[in-house]
Amino acid sequence: GHSKSKPNTSLLLLLLPLLLLPLLPTNTLSGNRLNTENRFVGASVTEVTQQLLDDLGINDFEDVLNYVPNSAPAAGGGLSADPTGNEAIFGVRYRVRGFLLTGFSRDFFKTRVAPDSYNTERMSFSRGPNSVLFGIAEPGGVTNAVSSRAAFTNSNRVGVRFDTWDSERYHASFNRELIEDKLAVKVAIVNEDHRSHRNPWHNKSDRYYG
């Protein structure tokens, strides 16, 4: 008879933490604005890394909400509290623990511009009264996006995306180290025409970051 080789499960278990390390951040600034290990933060905080966004193919904030506990996008139009969709002009509406929110913070400064993956390296979702620590007293919680920073290395990144509803997305980022270990610059651009099954709805955006 033929002997069948068994898979090396011990090697898989050894490599598993290394594979999951970029997806499972161990530190956060969302708990108390200090660089603290997640296990010492006495609050409900979810960290979404750039690696996780890439693995799931997520670009916009509303898609991220589908993977965050106790959070969901608040769709407008139709039989809703925003039948005309005009509220969306003043920021993306979403729910955290049932509370309707429209605000975010980027690097701990309040903004109504929803974060996008092209210039964001991490998103922090703080739920409950702990959001007061951000300086924004929302009862349901608050979201903080950490802007992508220049690194002391040379790198290029280009991406193209299409979908069933004829959406188009083109994005690119370039990082250059000008002075070794002292000065670096990073620029990023995105051009997107986002569509859905509801014609003629679409959302066009041109963004530049540096």
C-alpha cells in the first residue's frame, strides 16, 4: 500500500501568529490617548489595520462598518429618516450601539470627511462613553482615522478596481526617503466613481494627500 504523508500541523501553528500579526494590533491610542496595550484598555475598542483593509478589499468607511461590532451604516433614501438623502451631504451617517452619528475624527481632530483606505493606515472604533476621551462627547462612540505617514524607505503602490455596477477606482501612493533616517515624503491620489444597484446614484471623488 501507499503511505500518505500527514500535514505538518506543528509548523502551521508556529507560523499562524506571524500571519495574523498585521491583522491583530496589540497597541492603541484610542483608550486613553497614550500608546497602551489593548489588554490594558478598559473600553470597547476595535482596531482595523491597513493590512486587514487590503485583505478584505475594503476602500470606504461604510464597508468597514460591516465588520465592526455594534456598528452599521445608516442608509438614506426610501422609507428612512433621510428620504431625500440630503443629510449625507454633511457627512456619512452611521450607527454605533443604536445611536445615529455623523462625525469622525482624523488624528483626533473632528472632521466630516469620511476616511478612505488610500491615505489611512488604521481606524479605531471606540464605543460607549469612552468616546469622551477624544474630546467629542458622542454617547454611542466615535471613530478615529490615523493618517498614513511617510516612512524612511522608497516604495510605490498602484491599484485599480472595478465591480459589477460599473464602478471604477484608481489609486496610487509614492514614498521617498530624501535624507537617510531624517526626512521622507509621501503623496497619494485616488480617483473613484462609485456606483450601486440604484441607478442613477453614484459618488465621484478626486482626492490628493501628502
